Amino acid sequence: MKKRAATLLSRIWNPEIPLFGVGLMAAAVICLLTAVIVWSTFLKGLPGFSAPFTLDNYTDVFFYPVTPQALRNTLILGFGTVAVAIFFALPAAWLLHRTNVPFKKFFLTLMFLHVLLPGFLRVMGWIMLISPEIGIINQWIRIFISIEEGPLSPYNLTFMAFLQGLSLTPTLFFMLAGAFLAIDPSFEESSEVCGASRVQSLRRIALPLVMPALVAGAIYVFMTAISMFEVPALLGKPLNINVFSTLMYSAVYPYEGLPNYGIAGVYGVMLLIPTLVALRYYQRMLKLSHRFATVTGKGYRPKLTPLGRWQWAATGFILFYYAIDLFLPFFSVLWTSLVPRLQVPSISAMETVSLAGYKAAIRIIGQGGVLANTLQLVLTTGVLSVFIGLIISWSVLRTRLPGRYLLDTIAMLPHAVPGMAFAFSVAFVSLLLAQTVPLYGSVSAIALADAMRRIPFATRTISTSLIQIHPELEEAVQISGGSRVVAIRKVLIPLITPSLFYSFIWAVLHAYREVTMALFLQSPRNLVMATAIWQRWQTDDTSSAAAIGVIMVLGMGVVIFALLWAFPQVFGAMRRGHIRNEKNK
């Protein structure tokens, strides 16, 4: 009797409503956090204190002498970042996907592992290389040139754009990869038959066909670049080169006095507006990209362009990118972690090499729950983003509930909100609820901000896999007597495991290396490894800061390589899925 009742209940119970309810709750949180950014701009004082709505914050910001210059710097930094990213990503995407350049798998693997070196560590590495006073390269140059400091310096807007462009090159690379892979070589062959050279075919055939993807990718890079914090904070602050993200942080964490959340909210809105405008053009470019489809079935046959004598020049170009983006800054951080003070590598310098920095780093990581907080952050972010992403994707593609497409639109909203603004919103809400919900200053606050930011990527990744699975597989389970829950658990989830795994790993990696939101929400009890490095750097303890960075990179590298060795088939699916998702984001 009990078995019959259980069977009947499993057939009657419909999971659509409760799962859709969870998706609606996540959408409500996203909308709330976005609305709080705007609402805070009309309030004066600290959150939680009743105050009338006012426009004083806007007046203060618009008439603040630094604001026009910060606007100019933000736009220059954004466009400069786009230019650098295009310079490296466009040739690299063509070389690695359309030519016979050697070591292709090795280069592609490095592009995927680029995420292991956090952006702020890359900046620190370059400071150690070309800081006017202590930079290793500058010290070496001064052996031959009699000057007191320099001649190179990273503390300028041009170098800030250069480093941001390097860090966003893989993003643009993957967004271009799908477009280059989809070009039918018969177009280029026809051009060459008509007498055009390979360079002319590339310029007149290939580039116009990938132009929608290039413009869409450039807009996406611009959206990301204007909201980045760590590069302007490390390289701009020493010379008072302000952008909106650093002014927003300074408003919440001033050198003296109380935080001004209203001013920070205004800068958040000023970041949000150009991002929304850019997102609108980004979506329009994605719609236009369908007109440039060239894969037409059996007439399509992939073919690589032989580089001939230019083969090794192309290899040198790709190696140059990896040298300045990965190898030089990482080895600079590694060397700094081994010496008590920054100095040019030499025989005499080797005598000062020690593991003192690593002993201090291990002590720092072990104190205050830094390691436990980091593990809690990355696991919570990964599980929460994948769980919500799965529910939203399933609700949109597998139900007919009203409002499901609105749910999908809201799930993409965090993609348009700068990470700094999102962290500010979580901090503001946490302060409002401090008396009832112990969210402020906790690891959960960072995890919430990070998870919400990763939902757009999770939904796009999971939706791509769900679209490829026909609903009749789930219907077959129900016809055989199983419930929809059984169909989801035993059929759907196993089939989309690579996408779930990939979304989880991607969220974990970004939560692990993310410093902007963690800094904005930091407190003495929620320190993670990224903020611990930042704090040691601010106190000029370069040795232990670098040692924590090396431990951070190598630790996650070991985990990733172990996963790649244990699940090579998943990595293959991840690599193919990443190219599709970066194209469709």
C-alpha cells in the first residue's frame, strides 16, 4: 500500500512549480541587487539610517573636479584595452584555427590555463619588473645607463590599458574562434583562383566574415575593461590616475572619515549606463552574425592555410604574447618570493635566496581561517551558480510556464552590471540587514556576489547542452513509469554532466582569483587568499605576498591538471563548449 502511494505521489507531483519558484527567487535577488545600486544614489549617510531622498550625491559627483578626468581616463582605458586585445587575439585566433602553425595544442592549452594567473598577480609581476625604483629590468638597464631611477615605468594610463588588454586577450580569442572555425575555405579558394594573394583573401574574405564576431567581442571587452579595478588601483593610485571603479572603492573605503555609499552608488550608475549601452549594441551584433554563416552542410570542408616561411614568425608572435602575459610576470613573482628584497638575478643575489617568504605565507594562510574561507568561497560559488543556472535553463527550455523568457532575460542582467557595482550592492544590503541577517563581513556575502555574477555564464553553458537533448528521452522515462524528477536525475543530468562540470570549474576558478568583489566585501573574518595577497602587498611585504601568489597559482594548477588527467573526455567537451559559449554570450 505504501509503495503504491509513493508511486502515485511521484507521478502526480510536478517539479515545475517548486523549481520555477527557486528560479524566480534567484531572479528577484538579481533585480533587487541591481535596483539597490540606483536606490542608494538618493540616500545620504550609512545604510539603515532613515533619511529623505536627495539629489545631493549626484550634485557632489558631477561638480567634483576629479569626475570629468576620471570619465576621460575610464573611456581611454576601455578603448585602449580593446585595441591591445584585438592586436593579439585576432592574429592568434586566425593562426591557431586557420593555419598550420606548429605547437597548436600546446598554445591552445596555455590559452585555457591563462585563468590560473590572477590579473592582480600579473600586475604585481610587472611592477616588480619595471617599477622605476625597484624594477628588475630597470635595475639591469641602470647597470649600462647612469640614471637614478627608471627609465621604464608602469604607472601610466597607456601601460594600464596594455595590461588589461593582455588579460582580456583570451576572452576575445575564444569569441573569435567560433567565427574562424565556421568560415568555408571554398570562399578563400575561389578568391585565390581569381588571382588574389593569400593576404588579399584574408583581408577581403576572412576578415569581413568574422567582423560581426570581432565587433561583438570588442564591445564585450570594453564592457569588462571599464569596470576592472585591480589594474587601475595598483598602477593608477600612486600617481592619482583615477577611473570610476577606483573612485567608487575610495568612496566606500576612504582614507579618513565614514564611508559614503551614496557617492559610490552614483559612480556605480555611471559605470552601469555605458555598460548597458554597450550591451545593447553587443546583442545587435550577435543578431547580425547569423547573416554571415558559411557552414552549409556537405559543401563545407575545413582546410588549413600553409604559412610557408612565415611559420616560425607566427610561432614567435604567439610566444611573445605568452612571454609578456604569463611567463615574465609569473617568474618575476616567483623570484620575488625567494629573495628578501627585489634585486636583479645574479650569482650574488642567489646567495640571499631562502624560503622565508613561503614560511610567512603558510603562516598567513593558516591564520584567521584564510584557507578555510577560500575553500568555502569557491565551493559555495561553484555549487550555487550551477544549481541556479540549471534550474533557470530547465525552466526556460523544458516548461511552458508564463514568464520563463523574462526569467532568462533577468538571468543575463548580472552580465551587464559591473562586478564592482554588484559587490557594492551586496555590501549595502548586508548593512541594511545587519541586525537580522548576519551577512555583512561574512564569506557568504562574497559568495553571493560572486555566484550571482556567474549565473549568466552558467545558464548559457547549460542551455547550450539542453537544446541538444531531445525532450522525448525524458518522456520515455515517464512512459515507463518514472516521474519527471527521475527523468531529470537519471537521464538529463548525466547527459549534461560535462556542461555542469565545466560551469562549476569556471565559477570556482573565477571565485578563486577574483579580488575586486572580495576586497569590496572584506572584513577581518572573511579574508581569502586573494585579499591576503593584496594586504601584504599594501604593507610592502613583497616576499610573502609573492609567495602566497605562487602557492595560489601552483595549488590550483595541480588541481586542474589532476582533473584533466582524470577526465580527459570532459576537458575535450569543455574546450569545444567554451568556444561555442564565448561566441553566443
